[in-house]
Amino acid sequence: MLGLCARAGLVSVGVVAIDGTKMSANASINANRDFGQIAREILAEAAEIDAREDELYGAERGDELPEHLRTREGRRKALREAKERLERERGQASEAPADDDAPVAVQLDPADFVTRPDGRRAWVREGRRALDGQREREARPIPIDRTDRLFEACRRLEEELDFEHAAHAAYEAWRARGIAADGSRRMAPGMLKPHEPVLAPTGLMNVTDHDSRVVRTHGQPPLQGYNAQMAVTDQQVVVAAEITTESPDFGHLEPMVRATRRELAAVELGDPEVVLGDAGYWHRRQIEAVVSDGIQVLVPPDAGLRTGPRPGWTGGLYDFMRRVLATPAGRGLYRQRQVTIEPVFGQIKFNRQIRRFQRRGRAACRSEWRLIAATHNLLKLHSHRIAAATA
């Protein structure tokens, strides 16, 4: 659809606006459970299955030997067939199975952190980001059976605990080296506060859609869903559509610009000249990375409700961006953001009444979100051709 719009002259990539909107998942916020609740539900379902089997089989245990295994000859034949089957499977296996009990190790580079690498919390957050990226690459489908979903939710909570322990270990190893990569001195390892590892998983997991999260928007009630991102041209044509599981837009500027450049290159169009985003996208390192590629970025460092700069957010790029946005040209250019991308969200969520995903799982919801974006572009192309025919 983007290619068709480009051939019709609807895609001009001078100015691109980026923003996100919260979309409800195909799951209830009341379906979030902690580790203990999930374990109790698994045990309750197992007890219910046992009760149903007792009604069916009566006093029989259900594990009696089948008829063909009750004689010595039958058992020898079954064991011989099982041995032959195992040997065939070993011969067909291309690699050894993974060791599920191996300890989790996570490689964290402070230079790549979204937030400042100072403090243990930053390392734990980056460990969670690493796990989130791994889950995005795996793209596991959501099981249909409820029992399978309960076990998957339990597995994910245990996986999060493993990554948390690995992040703590990486932080302590980093502190033990004593000197940062830039030569700055850190606290001595002996001054590090002892960390008591958590033995049981904490946090919540939605047992209907494991990838969905409780996302929040200022002034609105929280909902179970996703943060749906879009990049839109000044003619309100969607050029990139992605899904994230984090409520804030912070840290998503550079990934959305990369997605925009990838989609435009696929239809043989160049990079955008200017990228517009609201204050939630302010990320100094990502802005500098995008600008280094020759793309101008206009993102205010201060939210609209602030009367002054945030403490510590002065000088350098902060003041430079404020000066650019204070000029008539910068102010007029940034004013295009709201009239470019907000009407697209209004068209999708209010005119077309698409406020909730029908599928479950991040990969499935990403496909659905891109389908929604493609149909939006189809409607834009349809209206453009009708207007051209009428003229």
C-alpha cells in the first residue's frame, strides 16, 4: 500500500511525525496474576482434572499396564521398538538439545543503556529490556488452552527472575572493575551495598495475553494493551507502524526512525528530512544518533505543562533545541506535528472504531496494527483517486 501511495504522489518524505497511542489488548486487566495466584490456579485445575478422571474410571488409577505390556514377550518387543526409535531420532538430530537448567547470562553495555548506567536499578531495567528484545525475536504464539497459558505465564515469570539475577550479577561485575570506560572512577567494590536476591518471581503476568502490559495515559484510566507507534507524512500517509509494550514513548525515537527509513527504502524513497516528536520522545543520545545520519529532529525537551526546564536539563543540546523551537520557522514546523499524526489516530480509533486488537501476542498484534495502517493508506489512496477523477 505504501508503494501504491508513493506511485500516486501521496508520499512526500520531507516531514515525518512520530507518535504513539494506547490500544487495548484482547485481554482483561483483571486477568493479571502474580506467581502465587498462577501456581494455585494450576493446582486447582489439576485437582479438577483428577476429580473428572475419578468419575470416568472409578477405582482404577489410570496408570495400569496396557494389554500388550502385561507379558514378558510383549515388554521385550516394546522395549526393542522404543530403542530402535530412539536411535533413529538421535541419528536425525542435527544438534544437541539446549540445557534448560543452565544459568542465564546477560551481556549489558553501559554505553547502550537507554537511561544513565549509574545505580543498580538502571542495570535491572536494561536486563528487562534485553529479555523483552529476546521475546520480541522469539515471537512465541499465545497458547489457546488455558492450562497451557497458565504454565507459559509461570515460565515467563521465572524467566524474568533469572534475568533480574543476571542483571544484578552484571552490575556487580561492572562495579568490581572500579574504572569506567571513559576513565571516570566509581565507588570501590567494598562500598557496594549487599543485595539480597529474591527467591520467588515478583510482578504480574496476564494469563490471557502474556505480551500485553498495563499501559497508562495521563488523565485516562489504565488499560491492558500495547503502545502502538506510527510514523506519518505531512499528507497523513502511514510510513511505519510498530508495537511496544512500554507505556512511555521514551527510548522509541531511534527505533521508529530506523523503521521509517527501512519502509521508505523498500519503496525506493529517500530518508525524511525532518522528524517531529512530542516531549515524550526526548532522548539526547538517540537524537544525536538520528541527526548524525543527516535527519533534522524537532523534539521539545520540556513537556507542555512545565513552566521551566527540568532540573539538570540545561545547556548543550537542551538549550539548542529550545532556541530552535523558539524561532518562527522552528515553531511553525513543529506545529505540523499535531495536525499531521493526531488526525490519523482519530480516524482509526473514533471514526473507524478500532480501539482493541482482535489477536493475542506481540507478533500477532504487530501484524494487525500494520494491517490497520495499510487499510488507512488504502482509504487515503481511494479518496485521492476519487478527488482526481472528480476534478
